[in-house]
Amino acid sequence: RAAPSVAVLLTELIKLALSITLELGHWGGFGAGATRAELTKATVGSPRDTLRLGVPALLWTVQNNIIYVALAMLEMVVFQCLYQTKLLLTALLSVVFLRRKLTRVQWFALAMLTTGAVIVEISIDESSGNRTSAARRASGLGVAFALGAATISSVAGVYFEYILKSQATSSLTGIAPSLWARNVQLCVSTVPLALLGVFVSPPKSLAAPLAGFDGVMWGLVVLNASGGLLSAVVIKYGDNILKNFVTACSVVAGTFVSIIAFRFHPQARFITGAAMVAVAASLFSMDTSHITRMCAECAPPGSRTRVAAVTAVALAGVGA
């Protein structure tokens, strides 16, 4: 069996390689087309700016560990209900710190999304037979850890969005780092943290750290790495709230694929939760003018990046 810590490290290394490639390359409107000297100045030459990205990297690492602790203290149903509060917390933090404006309908849609996401997650867990021990009770400490993980996830996401959309220029280059340069800066912190995770939780055989990595596992690693970069794109040209909607919709879509491909049989409550997620996404995306405006601010007019951003964000919000 592949070691999870090694899989995380490989994911971050591949994400770093993809970010460097996209920063240095330029293909038909995609890629920053920067030089190696410019990339070096944006990372090694700007240590203070790079260290800023270490904050969300550290927060996400702490969050992942807290989740494991919370799961050891709580039943899965309780954990899912508490952890999904991050959807509302992210929206609240976006309003407070990023000056995001949400209508009453959008707040209602967020509440519906949270409820639907909880129902879908619980339904999938029960259909898979992943039931926790009856002896495990909802302790006050476990509740605190679950809510803490949700809060840390929200804070890290909003802070990362603030940095991605910040127009602050580098002291050396005089221009704002591109999206891909920001991801390289993030990987400067995530790779050492992932390497530390390998030392803390090493594979069974140090002589063969890649044992268990078959074609499927490598596919998952590449998928996770590319998915991380796509999440950054959605956050930059959309926002964290949209990313949460897309994530919830992807869980629903993935389950429907499992029904066809793997004959997965979800419970009736899954249909209810999926319907709530779809309705919530439709309600929230009724007014997409703010999405188009954010994309216009982040990408130059007429560029393929802007067109792709507007199209992807709009389809992700409405296509649920």
C-alpha cells in the first residue's frame, strides 16, 4: 500500500514542477512567459514576499492534522455537520476582510449549500459502510477540534485569496507576481512541510518509498496536483465561495459517475442533498455580474486567460 505521506510529497513536487513550467512557458495565451531570472527574483530574491505564502501552507498542514484528531474523537456524522460550517465561515470572512458583498438570496443559497453538502457527505459515508464505533461519543474537545479545523481552513483560504488578488509589487521586479509565481512561492513552504510529514510518518520500507504506487495511484497524485492549481485559478478569477460551490458540486457529480461506472447505490437522502446543492448553486449564480467583474480586474481585456476564467467560473457556478 502506498504511503500517504509520500503521496502528499509527490503531489507538492509535481505541483511545483507544473507551476514553474507555466511561469516560464507561454503557449497561445497561457503561461506567464517569464525568464528564469524573473522567477528567481520573485521567489529566492523576495524572501519576505515568499514567506507570506508560508502562512496558508502552515495553516493547511495544521488543519489536516487537526482533522485526524477530530475524527478520532467524533462520529463521522457529527464531524461532517461541524466541518461543513467552513462554507459559511468562508463567506463571513470574505465579507469582513475582503469586502465581499452578498445578497440575502446568496446567504440563503450558502445555508442551503451547507445543509445539502452535509446530507450528501453523510449519505455517501453510510452507503459505503463507513460507520464509526458506537462507543465514540461527541466530546467537547472533539467538537472544538472540528470547528477549529473548519475555521483554519476558512482563514487560510481567505488569506490565500487576498494574496493572489493583491496588486502589491515585488521590491525587486517592480511588478506583481503572476498566479504561477505565487504557486511556486507556496510550494517553497508546502514541499518542506510535506517532507517533514514523510519523516514523521515514513513508509514501511525506506528502501522502497514508492512501493504501492501503481498506475491508478500515480494518476491520483497527478490529478491532485493539477486540481490544486485549478483551485488557485478559481480563487484568483472567482473567489473562495465559488470554490466551495464547485467542490460540493464535484462531490455530487463524482457520485453520479460512481453510480454508472461502479454500480454505487446511494441512499434516497443523497438525492435530497444533491438537489439542495444544485438549487443552491443556481440561486447563488443568478447574479454573475460580480464574477465577471472580478475576472476583468484580474486578467487583461481580450486575453485567453480572462475568457477562460469567465467561462470556467460561470459554468462551474451554473452547471451544477
